[in-house]
Amino acid sequence: IFKHEVFDNQPFVIPLSLYFPRESLKPHSRTESSSKAAFLDHCETLWMRSAAAWRDAGLTGLLNEIANSSAEVPKWLSVSSGCVLALLQRISSFHGSLFPHLTLSSEDMIAEFSQVLKWSDCAVRAFAWHPHTDKFAVALLDDSIKIYNPKSATAPTLKHRLQRSVAAVQWKPLCASALAVACQNCLLVWHVDPCSLSTRPSSGCAQVLSHPGHSPVTSIAWSPSGSFLVSASPMDTNMMVWDVAAESCVPLQRVGGGGVTFLSWSPDGSHVLASTPAALFRVWETRMWTCERWPCLKGRCQSGCWSPDGSRLLFTVQGETVIYALTFTDTPGIPSNTKGPKAAAVVADLSETTFNTPGGDIVVGGEIQSLAWDPRGERLAVLLKGQEHFSLDRPAMIAVFKTRTSPIFELLPCGFVQGEPGTEPRLMQFHPNFQHGALLTVCWSNGRITHVPFYFLSAGMARHGLGGSPPQPRPEERPADYINQTLYTELTT
Amino acid sequence: MSCLVCTITILAAASVAWAVLLLPPSIAVFVIISRVSLLHPIQWISECVSLLTSATAIFSFILLCGVVLIVGFLNLEYYTVIPSIACSKIALLGQLLHPRQFVSSLVHCILGVIVAWCCAVTIGGRYQTLGYPCTQADGSPQLCLNEYQVILLLAGAFVGYCHSVLGVIHNMNYVSFHTVQQYKYLRFKGSLPLVVKCSAIQALYSVRNYLVVYFFLGYVPRTWICKTLNLQLNRLVCSLHPLDTIAGLLDFSLLYHLWISGTFLLFTWYITLLLFRIFVTEVYSFPVQSSFTEDVHQCLPKVLTGQQPAILKFLALHDLALLSQHSPSRRSEVFSLSQPGGHPHNWNAISQECLSLLADLTQRLVAHHDTVATNGRAKSLSTGSDKKSLSSESSGTILLSSQGTEDVMTPRPSVLIKTPASVFLRSSVGSPLTVPFTPDLDSPFSSPALRRLAGPVEQCSPWHGTVQSPHIMRRGPKLWSTSTGERGLQNKTEHVIPIVDPCAIWVKNFLAKRVLIMYLLNKLPEASSQALFADTQSHIWALEGLSYLVKASFSEDQFGVVQTTLPSILSSMLVLQEAVDRHFKLPHASSKPVRSTSSMEDSSYKTLRFALRATLKTAIYRITTTFGEHLNAVQMSAEHQKRLQQFLEYKE
């Protein structure tokens, strides 16, 4: 279905679509327990085993070891450690009943809170465009990351012992080489020299950032100035602000919500959205790192995205089919008493609708998996979850809206992006500096990555003739009549 | 200026006041924990309440307030924003044996005894008094020594001494600025668990070591106290186990009380230190310009360029970095022109100061690279014989300081932060022994100062408006080597005295063969690199401030004041970038930061060079992404143009 129309008069060549067949990628199963079974049992002294248990599994492991080896230890010790263990389990189950997500395994947790639809069986697990150039990184099911650059023939593959269950990747802004990777147990920051010809950078090129209790990492976000990296884990009530160069972190703790699942840094750097597994999300202000609490009515905040000038936040809530908007008016740097809006406004209702098309009726709508706003703020892509059970088959689909932010915020339906029959979109991202409009990159369930261009002229671009410069906050004022005559869109469905 | 220095003192006083306010709750917690008895909870609670309202508790509170005041004063007196890094074991030894440090250790010992006495009185029971009435074997009543209190008091002294010694080894007096801004309360709340954990662990180790010492040497202070106070040592009646036997020391309740007291002592001191750090490093907003002449000396450009204490200069640079990033209104003041005359004085002062900081660091790095390139290569060939030649070679210039009486630990208000050379000069003279053995470490750092003496051409900002490559600089005279040492240094004999004495060389060669001496002389790994970048936080802020201001100038600078300085800013950044790259390619410089352990020690100075490398690159990219192709119109040398092109294509 997809054919990329390369216009002769367009100097920009759309990156080639890639294909990663699901069958060619083997998911690694390298859990400690599975390899243990392959070896003969080796008799060690109790001390050795206790030390190993302490190292591997901490206090619980130690207590478990002592309780299990009742033949070798005094009876009171094994009994008391058994009691302590039972008490710990009670406490953790009570904790788990307060925050049900804590009982999930870490893979399930990543799948639950990831922005990727059905993360577990996705061939492409994460995708990231470089903020300034045309290269991008793709994290695959086999825990490797590939970097593609149209200007270079080599496509480096990044592999690391700790790089497991990649939930997100993101390039550092204002840097050519640094790529942050959210893994199961840690964060990795790769430094991939753009001029290097090596196809397998050694694991020495990666910085490992880890903090006890901060795993699995499900979301990361670089500050637009490139100075900080924030990371979130649903297991940890701390949100970590990393100084990557020094490998040090500042934990910002807020207990409510029981963890942090999704992070999004506003393009102007002034705010960070941090959603929690509970029906609550926070908006951090990045000057003094204070936060506003936003309790939701129904479920947790599933996804969110910022307008290019950082003044408007769109977000969706699990269990609801609407998009909310929040407006932040206070300019950064001037501490104001007006703490922004008091309530979020509904800007779009995406509940189920039937469209009559020549090919038959299509049912579209439902819950929203993720949102993406193009860097100029003119197109909004919404990944709808779809539904498979019962007679009603509603495939996952991407709905695209035209947006404009001034003089008033407007959201107009623009079209749908659909894949080959039998495939559904899993992940999407806008190209950060596509010169002729917006370029949406979609990763499909069959392992294909395609690019959907939207050609239009934006008034902001016409005024700012900065070739290839990064998303600058665009001026708000824009002649309204100018927009109507320059909009044209090519949808390639 | 005096007013600004007052500000620091006031902040320190505020931190001490908060520490005093936190004393009552921590005393209460200490009482509750020290008297814990789970079997009689009601009795336990009622005892605690009655004790907390008693006169003894109030008296110990007053005593502890005094202790906190003195600790706060010591913090203020000894703190530094530029850590003094000992490059070898012997330099560290010199720091430890310095009179100033000795005074500090002594004061900490005494304070430790006072706190321990308060603890003893609070715990009560057998620790209550120093003497107690007893009857001797012949039946006559006498006053006997209570060894339990003695052991607690001495433990206090020991923990206090350990605290002060570890403070030197771990640079505990170093105050670092946080990159993430938080309100004071939140920062305090965030660090509190760490303080509790650190003091508990530190107390555990100190008590362990103390018990070993007491086991062997405990009789010395005990007999001394007995003699001075005319007390008897009664080992028959009261204590079944004398306390310097293994059985006596393995008294669980005694160990617990020792540990709890040590934890309490360290906790109060660490809290004072933590509050001091939080208060002093809080962002201070300097006005960019003032319409009143009496306030002009408090304005940002004046504070930046003036002869200020290091902390004020750091605060000013921090403020500059933040204002350039966050506040458009203050940026506009920076870009503004002076009212009569129309000169961009603010921008000129700020940019010149930042550029001279960067040029200074570049010079330092190039000089260091040169020394390593000449000496280091010879050293790596073989070990034994070359060490001798190295030490003899480097003994040509020996750094001596006439200011032996002055303090070593802190850069006092008179010290410039231009270069940490002065810090090293002073820190290396702790003992006369130090001097002959550290020149090869110190010489590269002292060279910027010497360069200025030798070549008046390279004053202040060598990069201003001109195009210079580091190759030109590298050809400068190597003043630290033996041959040229005497020539260039005659006018500054008060700091550097060249000694080329064959006798001394022979002595050094002789000593170099001894294992212990070599152990003391060996460079600590990483240390020279850390020392080179000790004050780099200022350079990081200068880079951030400059790059954000230049970025903002693209849309905000109405008069084009930044344009005139843009070439020199870019070239100084590129030159520094090259120097930093070369430094990281040196064999001894590790490419990754070491893992910092969680303790009260602020080890952020160890990673400053990595932060600088990242900040520098980001700063250049910030300018190139903002200006894009316009940069091709900027007047620069071909070499720098080429390098900028790399940045424009995102290939760095």
C-alpha cells in the first residue's frame, strides 16, 4: 500500500523503509534461573552460599538461603529467618495491594506502561530520530540497537550485556553521538562516534547508569538543552535526574502514585510530564524542580505530548477515549503565582465511529495508546489501540489531525494511516526537522518501518529561513489567512 | 564587597541556627533509642519523658548548642569551593600534619569529649559519673574511677579525631554546587536519610577501630586520669570484667551505647555540615546593573571581574549561567548599552571574564600536556632508572612558599581563583618533606603564573580578536624545566626558588631506592588530572553562560553587541575543545568517571573534567545549531572554520 512518492523537485530524500521480519529476531532468554539448571549442583559451604545469595538477591535471598538450609544452621536461626521472610512477604503483598502494578514481572511491566502497542511481541521495540540529523536508532526484539544514517554506509549494531528489554531510546540533543537506552536493569548511554566505520562499537562505548531500586526503566527524556536526562521506573517512586557526564543522579521523590511510568520533556525545557501507575500525574517545573499534582478521574495518564512552544500539553487517560489539553501560560524564569490552569479541557473525542468507505465500513475509535505532535505543531498523530475480541474487529490505527495553536487551539480531522492488510501500527514518531512539512515514521506489527510524509508549507517556516536548524520556539503571531492558502497534504493511503 | 562577604557569613549563621533548632528532636530520638527496652514499654516512655524535661537534659542541650556553634564556625573557616587534591601520599601526609589541621583535630577531639559526656549523662545508669564511692580492700571509703564513663568519653574523642582526619582525606570541606536546583527544604529532606546512614556506618567503623586501640592502649589514659583526679582504680568490687579485656569489651550493651553515641555525635556534625553546604550554595541573584552608584560593586559584572573570594565568584558565575538560561529580562540587561556613551559595558565585562577563564584553562591544559609529553614518555619506558632521572630532572625547580604560617586548607578571601596553582603551592608545603618530592606535579600548574611573568604578550586574554592556535603556545618557554628555570624566575623568588644542588639530587636518588619512600612518592592515580580540573565548575558555568547568551543574542540582542565577540568566543571554545580532547587522550587519564559511593564526602570534583568535556561540546553545538549557516560569515581562521563545519554537520 505504501509507496513513497519522491517528488522530483524535493531535495529531501525520504529515508528508505526498513523491514525486520519477526522470525529473524530471536528474543534472548537469559534469565539466571534458566542457565542455573544446566549445571550440576555444586556443594558449597553455607557461608559461600549465603554470601552468594546476599549478592544476588539481597536480604530476601539471604533469609531464603538460611531458612532452606535448616540442616546446617541452628534451629532458632532458620526459624527466625523464616519468620522474618514471611513478615517481609506480608508487607510486600500489602504494598502490592496498594499498588497492584508492583506484582507484575518486569517484562510485563514494561509492556504495560510502554508507549509501544503490544510491546512484548513487537519486532521493533523502540525508535528514535536524531534531533538534528537524518539518522535514527532502532531497538529490536533481540535486544540489539541498530543505527541508520543515510549519509553513511555503515549501520552500527549496539549490543551490551546489560541491554535487555529495551523500553525506550532517545538521542541527546545538541550532541552528535550520545544515545540513551532504557533497559531492564539500568540506563545505558552509548557514545557512537558518527565518523567511525566500526559496525560493532564495543561495550566500552556505553556508560552504565544505575541506581538501586530503579528498574525496570520504562521511560527516559533528555532535557532539550542536553544537560540532563530524566528516567522513570514504575517500581521506584523516585524520578531520577541524571548528570550523565558525571554519572551522578538526583532522586526527586514523590510517594503518591507508587512509581513513574512515562516522561515527556516540553520542547522549551520548562516542564516535564511524569505520569504514575495510579490515577495521577505530575507536571514538574524544571527551574526549581517543584511539581503540580494532577489527579485524574478514571485511570492513569497513558500518553502525552507538548506543543512546540511548551505552552500546551495534550494527554490521554487510560479507559477514556478523549484527548485533554492543559495550557501553561507562565513564562519560564518569572515565578508567577498563577499556577497554570485549574482543570484540563477536552479537545477531542475519539469514541467509536463508523466510516463509509468504498471498501466497506470501517469502525474507528476507542482508547488511545500514544500521541505524537509534529515539531511545528501542525499535525497530531494519535495511535488508537483497536480491539480484537467479539465480532467487532477494530484494528489499531493512526488518526491524524491538523492542529493550530493560535489564535485559538484547533484540532481538525485530517485522515488515517493504515498499513498493509493484517498489520497494525505499533509505534510512531515524527521526524524532528523535516523541511517540507511533517514526516511520520511508523513501525508496524510485521517488523516494517515506513515513513509517511505530510507536505505542507508552514507560515513559521517561511518566516524563519534557517536551514536545518532545530525546533526553535516559533513565534505565536501568524496571519490567519496565510495558513489556508498554503496547506496541502499528501496522504499516501 | 564586604557586604557580599557578610552575606556568606549570614548564610552560615542561618545554617547553624537551623542546626541548633534541629538539636531538640535529635536529642529526643537519641534518648528514646538509647534507653530502649521493649519489655517495659510504658516505663521506657515515661523515663524518656521525665529525662527530657530534667535539668540535665537542658544543660546538655546548652552544651550541645555550643558544640554545634563551634562546628559551624569550623565549617565556615575551613570550607573551600576548590578542593585541594593531594597528588601523592606524602602530600596527603603533609596536609594531615599541618598545624592548621592539627588545631582542627584537637578542637574536634575536645568537642567529641563534650558530646560524649552529654551522651553519658543522658544515657545515665552506669555511665552517669566519672567517680563513685567505693571501699578499698582495707575497708576505707574512697572515690573510684568509673571506667564506663571513661570509655565513652574517650570514644567521643576518638570519633571526633577520625571525623577530622577523614575530613581531610575525603575533602569533606569541599562545597560543591548542585546542577539540579531545589528548594532548601526539599534538598535537606532528600539528604536526611543519607546523613543518618552515613553517620551510623561511620560510627560503626570508628567504634570498631576505637575498641582495638582501647584494648591495647586503654591503660594509658586511664592511669593518667586516675593520677590527675586522684581516683582509685577498683577492679574488684564493681566491674567483674575490666574493660580492656576481650570479655569486658564484648559487653553488648556497652557496644550498643558506644555505637549510638558515635552515631549521635556524627549525626549532629553532619547535619551542621549539610545545612552549611545547602545554605552557602543556594543560588544568589546578583543584579546585572544598578542605577545607584553605591550598589555598583554588588552587580554581576563587578563581582565577576573583581578580586573576590572564590565562593562569591562561583556564586556569580552560577547566577550568570542561570540567568542566561532562564530569564529574558535579565539577559536584556546584559545586552543593553550604557546610558551615556552607549557602550556594552555589561556584556564586555562578562564575556571578557568568561573568555579569560577559558583561556586560562586552555593554557593550563596545554602546559600539563607538554610536561607529560616530555616526561611521561621517558617514564613509561622502564621503571627503575628512569624514575631517578625523572626526579633529578624535575628537582630543578622547587616550589617553596614563604607564607608557611598561613593556612593551607582553604583559599582565603585573598586568593584568586584564576588558577588553582596557588592552592597547590600552599597545600604542598604542609611539611618541609613535601617540598622536594612534589615538583613534577606542581610545576605544570604553576606555569600559567610563570608564563605571565615571562611573556607580557600573553596577558589576560590571549584569544581576544586574534587567531592563535595552540601550536604557537606550545612553543612557549618551558619554565619548569631545569635549563630555563633560573632565567625566568628570578623576579619571583618569594614563590619559586630554583635549586640545582648535586647533593640534593644525590639524596633524592638515594631515597628513591627505598620502598617506603617510593610508596609515599608515587602519584595517586587520577589525582593529577583531578587537580588540574579542580576549579572547573567555574569554567562549566562560563561555558554555559556564554553559549546561552550567544544563543539568546540571535533573537534578543538588539544592538549587536555579541557579534563583535562571537569570533573570539568561538575560537576560544574550539581551542579549549582541542586541549581537552588531547588531555583525554593522555595515557593516564581514564575516560570514564569512577563510581561515587554514597557518603557525606562530596566527590563531585572527581567528575568535573567529564562534565566539562560534555558541557563544552554542548556549548559549541548550541551556538552552531542556533546560527547555522550564518557562521560561515564569521571571521575565523581556516582551521577553526573547518572544525566548525564538523560541528555544523554533526560529526563531532
